[in-house]
Amino acid sequence: MRTLFIVSAEEAAGKTALCAGLAINFMSGGKTVGYAGKNNDGDVAFMGKVLGAANVADAPDVIKGRDIVLVEGRLGPRVEEAKQTIGAAKDMKAGVIIVESYTGQDSKYIDIYKWFEKSLLGVVLNKVPASQLKSVKEKASAQFSAAGIKVLGVIPENRMLLAISIGELADVIKGKILNSPEKSGELVENYMLGAMVVGSGVDYFARKSGKAAIIHQDRPDMQLAALETPTKCLVLSGSPDKSGPIANVIQKAASRGIPVISTESKTPDIIATIDETILKNRLREDKKLAGLGELVKQGLDLKAVI
């Protein structure tokens, strides 16, 4: 059995996403895979969805008979905090993969990483802008190589992995889907505010696809303009009365299969709620898994971790 310990010095670096991507690739290669982590934010439940519930647990010693076991843990930003994790990796005789979110700055944690010594397989830089992949890999390789640490891969930022479904969006902003409910599972990748429009609404909304256009209920002109462009859903905010959206907006949206969400929430509150939801999002939707395996396959040296 091969044990891989996936750790990071900071939260939300992408440990669970990497575990899922690795698992998908290992399983496609005929390997049996198990996962162990702490069930404090639903990551164990999510990995159960990827692997099957029988292949996950809340402690590494209860998973037996798998070719590969992925163990997820927190390293912490200081040596004093990291010592327990470092000791656990050595006790498990695990290969350690460190995940670090790309910030545009040199890594602050190399001195901590060195404590893993021969257990350390290398570092994965996550959430790198696609346009900077080559330059970031070259710069990171130089920095980590000087410390005797290998860069296993550079994984691009992918907005699809931060997306939330139309149904979830409606729930979190306390809205109601007025039409095309069968589209509630579609994913929203971008957000645009109608209040920011100056000039042609069509030209403005055409700048982004896969979006939710968030427009006040009393601006049917902007709503109709958004519907002329690639739009996942229309969010009508802050209704001043009970009349709701005008009929031709609903008719046009329905004819194009674009759900309309009506909510009494104000636009600033909607944006704050969306930001909070995205930060808490942990790749729960099935549609995200298909691309995740390929993302890891392309960005990571899989042979170096087996």
C-alpha cells in the first residue's frame, strides 16, 4: 500500500481538490484508492462521493487493502504547529505532497517543508492564472530547487471549480426560480451587475459568458439586454413592490431557457452572500469532477507520486 499525505500550511489551498483529482486518475489506471481525513467541513463526505463511502474514513489506520491511501492534513504556518503533522507523516511512512496557493510571492514556508526530509515528494502550486503557468513554474522551480525541494506540478486556476449551481444561488440569496427549473443544476461561473452599465447593455453583458446577470427589478431594459447575451441566469434584486418582473422579460427568458431568480435582497447583500458561498464551496457538484481529473493530470507529474 502506498500512502500519500496531502498537506498545506494555510487553509483553502486546495488539498481536497487535489486528493479528488489524484483519486480520479489513480482509479482510471486501475488502482484501488482510499481516503482519510477529518470530517469537519464535509470533505470526507465529498471524497465518499468520489470514491464510494466504503473507501473513506476519519483515521488512516482503518483503511486496509487499498493500493493507494490519500491522507489529508493541516501543516500550519509555524514549525511548532507543524511538528505533529511531520511526525505523523514519518510514522505512516507516507510520501508527503504539499499544496500551496499561488500568491505571486515567494513561498514563506520552505523552512518548514524541509523538516519532512526524505518523506517530502514535493510541492504543488495551485490556482495559478492560466496565462502565467510557464513563468510561474520556472520561477518556483528555481526557488524550491535551491532548497532541495521538487515542484511536482503547477495547476491552473479554473473558475468552474469555484462555480455554484443556479439552484444553490437561488437558495443562498433567498430567491425564487420563476421559470426553467430544470436548469437549476447548471453552474454559474461569472457575475455581472446591471447597475454598472453605461451605454449599450448588450455590449456590456456580452463581455462574459456562463454568468448570472444581477439587475434591479425596475430595470427591464437591462434585463432584456442581458438575455440577448450568453447568460446562465437572470437575478432580479430588491423588488420595490409585489408586481414582480414584467411579462416580456419572463417570456423571453423562458424562450431562451434562461432561469430568472427573483429576490427581495438588495444587490450589495447578494454579492456579499455569493462571495461567502464561493469561499465555503468545496467542489460539491458532480459536473466539476469531470474536469478536475484532467486538470490534475495535465498539471501534475503523476509518476513522481506513485
